[in-house]
Amino acid sequence: MLHFQRSTSPNETVAPLRPLPDTGLGAPDALHSIAHVRRLRRNQEIFDEDEHGDSWYCVVAGAVREYVVQSDGRRQIIDILLPGDFFGFTLRSHRWFGAQAVAEETTIECYPRQKVEVLADKEPSVAHEIRAQCFQAIERLESQMLVAGTMTSQGKVRAFLAYFCDRLACVQGDGAPLPISRYDIADMLGISVETVCRAFTELQERGLITLQGPRRITVKGSPTRCCCAEIDDGQGN
């Protein structure tokens, strides 16, 4: 899994940072014993903003978006979670963000927070996994901040595609379907979907990405930065 930073070069090339440590997919066996499994449709809510934070979650299959709705009605995506990612951590009694399934047939495990905390006190493997997942979540968000801090919209889109395709390849292998739409990319980067579409066109014209048919995207610079993308689907929100 690679991180990307904004280059000082005027061409804004995408440079890899250190890889994230791989803790393996899924939860320790002890967590499975207290888990409740949910299977979700695309865009189905997992929890809402202001809901009690009494459960934690792990993506088993599919993908999940965490988001907030701004006062002007705009959606801001905070994170996209892939299989093996834990989410829903909060120290507050109520959440300040919501979560939805991104893909059809998304499957998650739900863990009652109080039971997890008791289990972590007894099982070192559970405490270790929670700690590792929290660190990975922090590093993932730091990487996304670097992507969002890229100077131009075109640079943001290119850096995001490279970053996210590498994340996806680590979890599901090369050529796995990218589960998010251009609308998700726009809401992740804080730009309009029209800007994302223009960036796709400009990046393709410059030879920095290749669209092989309507679904497959190759990001120039690494053979692993290749994924299938639902780039012409519906709004997805």
C-alpha cells in the first residue's frame, strides 16, 4: 500500500512514500465470537450522524464510505473503507459522521463497543489488532490529506487514483473493480464532478492515465496502479 505526496515539480508527479504495514485482513477469532454480520445494499445506511457510538465495525466484503453533510447540503466523504478496514471509532457518546455501503452486497461485522473493550482487556491479540487498526486509520487519513493538498484538480484526481488503486490492489489484487463513482471521487476531494470528468479527459490526453474501454483505468508510473472503474455510473449518493 503506497502513500502519495505533492511534488514540488511543476508537472506534479506522484511520488510514493513508505508502505503501510499489513496487519492482515479481518478480525481476530475472538472478535468473531461477539460479531453480528450485516449484508447491505448499495447506499444503505450503517449509522447516521449524531447516532450513539456504541458499536465498532469491520468491512468483510464490498466497501463503505464515511461522510458528513455540510450545512449547505454538500456531502464530504471522509474515508473509503475496504475489506479488512475497521471503522466507527469515536470517543464521543454520539458520532459526528455517518457511514453507508458503497457497493452492492457489502458485508460488515458489527462489534458491541463495551464487549470489545472487555475482550481487549483479556485477549492481547484483540488489543493489538485494535491498536494496529487505529494506527492504520490515522496513516490512511494522513495520506488522503496529502492527496487532497495537491495543488491542481488534475493533480488531485491523478494522485487519488494512484493511491486508491494501490490500496485496492493490496486488498483484492490487481485489476479489482474500483467500487466508487466519479461522484464519490469529487466528494472525497472537495471538487465538482464536472471537474473530475475534465481531469479524467486531460489526464488521458497527457498519457498519465489510460482508459481501456469504459471500465479499466491504468495510472502511469507503476504496473500495480491498475483497476477497473465504474466511471460512468449514476450519482451514487
